[in-house]
Amino acid sequence: MSSSAAPIRVMLVDDHATLLWGLRKLIEGTAPEMELVATAGDPDQALVEAARTRPDIVLLDLDLGGRSSLEILPDLLNGRAARVIILSGNRDEALLGQAMRLGARGVVGKDAEADVVLAAVRKVHGGDMWMSQTMMTAMLGAFINPAAADYRNLEAEKIASLTLKERKIVQAVVHSNGAANKDLAQQLFIAEPTLRNYLTSIYQKLDVANRLELYVYATKNRLG
């Protein structure tokens, strides 16, 4: 890059302060051709900062305080020149594939090496896509077997609608060995009526009827 070229304007969106700090230091210390223009820790702040700073690249965490960032992805892209790279520890290929279909231009794991993150930013800014071989294989499979892909997409949307607290309750159900609601509520440090309310919401979102069906669904979709 020539000295006269405009820097790549980057925005970081993640709800973990330590990761934000690390990414900030990475960009500021090792990538002189990039400029960190904003950071955000939740979806609402991300939309505000994106509108204010108009970044070229948004590194977007998939899970923001229990909310899926997929819900703001279309708004981040609507009418803006920004390109989004999903920065995620989530290995759910259907969910990540959904992010790509919504307009993300790449996926980078949170455990990726520093040079991989910077390479992804450069490639996507240059107009290329960035994804792992596993993701490419999964998306190719969606073209070969669209019916199976549609099913996975539907389930990914259901799972993405769960809040962080609801995900923790699903995990507790999977590992409860059939414990009664009263005992399960004690393990989660919530009142039994509160647990019932959470379970009702979870059943509706995942289209299951009871704890047994929830256990089967969660096990099948590796939510435990």
C-alpha cells in the first residue's frame, strides 16, 4: 500500500472487553494501513457507531450479550459500504452459513492467529471472501442438497433466537439427568415459576412440547 492510500477503516464489535483490547492493540500496533475508527459492545451501540463512523470493515462477534448479531447484520449493510467479517467462537456451520447469506463476507475464528485476522481484513477489503475450508465445504453441500440445507437454516434461526440465559437453561436440562423442575431451578439459582416461564419461552422458540422433546432436540443439535 502506498503512503498516500487511505487507511482501511475498521470497527470492532464484541462484548468481551479483553478481546476488544487485544484486537485494538493488534490493529494499532501491527497494521499501519488500518485505522480503528470505533468499538461497540452491543447491537444497538454497533448500529449507532457504524452510522457515525462509516467503517470499511466491521469485525462482528456472533453472540453479543446473549443476542445474536445476525439480527443487526442487514442493518449494518443497508445503504453502507461496510463489509462484515464474523468473528466467532461458534462452530455451528448452519449459523455461520446463515451469516454469509445475510451478507457477511467472511468468518474468522476467535482462536485464529493475529496474522489470520489481519489477512482476512485485507482480503475482504480488497473484494474477496474469507472462510475456512470447512465453511466452503458446508456451503457447497447446501447447493448439492438444498432440502437439508433449508432444514439446517430453519433450526439455526430457532437456535439464534434463544437468549444467553435460555441457552444456559437448555444446557442445564441436557445435563440434569431428569431432575425435577424444583431441583433444576435451585441449580440455576432461580425460582421454580421463573424456570417454568423460561422453559415455556424455549419450547415456543424451538417448537418442542416438553422437557423430553427439548432434551432430544438439544442433543441432536449439540446445544448441551
